Amino acid sequence: MMARIRHDGSGDIPEVPFAAPAGTPAGVEVLSLADLRRRLPAHSLAVPLRPAFHHLLHVTAGRLRHTVDFTAYVLQPGSWMWIRPGQVQQWGDLTDAEGTLVLFEKDFLDSTTAATARLDDIHEPVLRTPAGDEARALDLATAHLAHEFRALGQLPLTIHTAALRHLLAVLVLRLAQPDSSAGSAAPAPDETYVRFRDAVEQHFARTRRVEDYARLLGYSPRTLSRATLAAAGVGAKEFIDRRVVLEAKRLLAHSDHTASRIADQLTFPSPTHFSKFFHHRTGQTPIAFRTAVRGRGDPAGPAR
């Protein structure tokens, strides 16, 4: 397949680096779900993995349950899913699903496309179900990209790679547009919120204090809270805490780290402080959460 699971034995969530198939351009792969079933045994896909590259998953027939960061989604024909690097995913039963999987590294696309399509924004929706002209345009872009990927050898490699880069850009730019089926598009978040959100993603394991982010970014804590409330519906402190809880859940569910080690990774003063924080936020102790998640074999809640 396009990737090899790498596990260093430390108990971390297995990281999946991108590995281009032999003889193909580095940085992108297009395959069918039937190809995926043939290449990898079901048990290797069923474990939670944290890919270091983008997944664009399009279901054209059947039904597929796919879990991303503790939310289970059900993909029906016409559904699209975009899983970004760093998100933890877990495949469901692929037996009855058909469709296309596009895998690519961020650096395969030019910087303008990457910025316009918001490739780094993990807060973008995971699931989309376009309709009408929007759906037909995405289908056409996917078919053209898949055709070009299979046409290796018909053009010089540099031209073939450039064509793939442009065709992938068309697909991601279309897929990044607001989903018209969800009603009127929400306004783009303002710069204050975007800067704060990105800073939290970079520093949440080191500080949970709004004051620290305000000082780092040059805003007042009140300005950050107003901007975050307007864009995300919660205050700045709640936003930070939710990100810490998500990482704690990832590590508890998908690694063998002790609660004490996780507390240290997330810079809590002590395991007791971490346990109290986690219990307050989730209603469970860290150990109870891990037991419940692993006992039912699926860390997700009800499917969307």
C-alpha cells in the first residue's frame, strides 16, 4: 500500500508515514477501496492510526463506518471524508463499500493551493455530502485525477507529476468550499480567532492559561475570548481545555501510556491534577475512560 505502519514500541499511537508505490510520483496516490481491501488485511486497518498525510475518501456504493477522533461517521454513496494529518482514524468494515481513496502529502501541492484549501485546518468539517452540480464536479475531478494517476509512463515523469499536482489542486479546492447542502455558508473566522486556534494547536500541551496565549499573540484575554466565542461558540479557556481533553482521550484510548505519563506529557502538576481535570471534563476518571473505550472496541460515540 501507500503507507507502512511505524511503531517504536513506546506505546504511542502508531504513526503512518507516506510511502509512494514503487515507480509512481512521490507525494500522492489514488486507489479504489477494492484495491485497499486487496492490499491490506482487515485487522491492520481496524486499529487506530494517526496518518502523517491527507486522506480524501469518497464512497460511491455501499456503506462505510469510519471513526475520526472519537466521532463515528457513516458514509453513504456520495459522501466525502477529509482526514488531515494528526487526526486519529479507525476504519470500519470495508466489505460492502466501494469508492476512491486519494492520499497525499501537504508538500505535494503548491503553497497557494495549500493556503486557499486550508490544508492545515483540523477544525474544518470531516464529512461532506455534496449534491447536484457540486457533486458532479467533484466526481469529474476525481475521475480525471484517477485516470492520470494510472497513466504513468504515457508522459515524461516530470509532466505526469505536474499534471497530478494540478488535478489534485482542482479536487481539494472544490472540496474545501462550504457544503451547499448545509445551508448558507458561515462567515470566515476573523484573524484573531485563527491565530489563537493555531497557537493552541501548537502549545496546548505546555499551557492552558488564556493569559499566556494573549501575551504570545499580543491581545488581551478578553479579546481572545470574544473572538473564540464568536467563531467557535465557546470561550477561550473552554476551547483550550477541549483540545487538551481530546489529546488525553487519544492517548488513553490508543496508547499504552500510564495516566501518570500522560499527565506529564500534558504538563499537569501531578497525576492527581490530571485525573481531577479529566473527570471534571468527561465525568470519568482516565482509567475508567480507557477501560470503557477498550472494552467496547470502538472509541466513538453514536455514528453521524
